[in-house]
Amino acid sequence: MRMKDETKKQAITKAVIRLINEVGFANISMSKIAKTTGISAATLYVYYENKEDMFRKIYMDVKRAMIQACSREICPCQSVEQSIRQLCGNLLCYMRQHTDEFLFLEQSCNSPLKTEEMMEEIERYSRGIVEVFQRGIEQGILKQASPMLLIGFCFFPIQQIFKEWRKEKSMLPKIDFDLVFQMCWDAIKR
């Protein structure tokens, strides 16, 4: 069995993300990925069983990294509002620093290739984020709704506004993301 090289794996990941963002999952092949990375197609099979396995593993790696980035510097000693503002700020920071990865996740979020096990793993990674919102509900600070619904009301607007803002001919040329965060907070607070 051949040894795995982290540098090659990162090159494969970058190529897959770029290709899926450019042409979509259905229009890429293992040979196209190999050509883009400059490695042989046989080498891809050292890292992944097939294209679907590659997608799933890369998706999970990127999703895990985004969740970790969003959860950075969140602690129970902060108020619920501080924690949620930190989560929103971390999300924006992640999207700015890792735009290709964010767009890959956006394009992949409704993929039929996602499995129940993947969704359960994402749920486990997201526990810290969910706990912040659950704490807010229990303390009567946030609306009595599902934590996932409240998270959606925070994250989804930021993601959509970011996608529009980064377009060359955006209808939103200048965005005050602090105002966006405040609007998200206003939507979920009690």
C-alpha cells in the first residue's frame, strides 16, 4: 500500500473544490481531477475509493473546518448575545478567508451524495453552536423555537448577503456587517 502524502491530499482537495465550484460535481471525473492536480489518476485511488467517496470526505473535512472556525473563541462565560455575535463574526471571517470552500459547501449542501452518517457527524460537530442557542432559549433571551431555526435566522442572511456582496455587479456594493449581525440578533431575540 502506498503512503499518503498530505501535500498531495491538499492539492487534490483544492482541485476538487475549484472544479466543483466551476463545473459542478456531475461534470468532473477522476481523470480531470488528476490532470488538474498534476498527479496520476491511480494516485487518487490511494486517497479515495471513488469520486463519491472523495466528495464525501472532502465535504466533511471542509464542513468540520467551517464549524470549528465558527466556534472559535466561544465560551460559556460569554453572554448569549456575545456568543451569537462572535459566531456570526466568525462565519463572516471564514467566508472571507475561505470563499472557495464556503461556495463548495453551498453548492454541496443539497447533494444526494450526503449520507445519514454524514448528517449525524455534522450534528455532533455543531453541538457547541446549538448549545449557545439552547442556552438562550432556556434563559428566555431567545424566541421559543428550535435552535436550528434560530441558527438559520442568523447564518442564512449573512451567507446570502455575503454571496451577493462579493459579486462583481452587486446590488449591495457596501455592507455594514455589524448592522447585518444586529438585524440577525433582532430576528431571534425575545
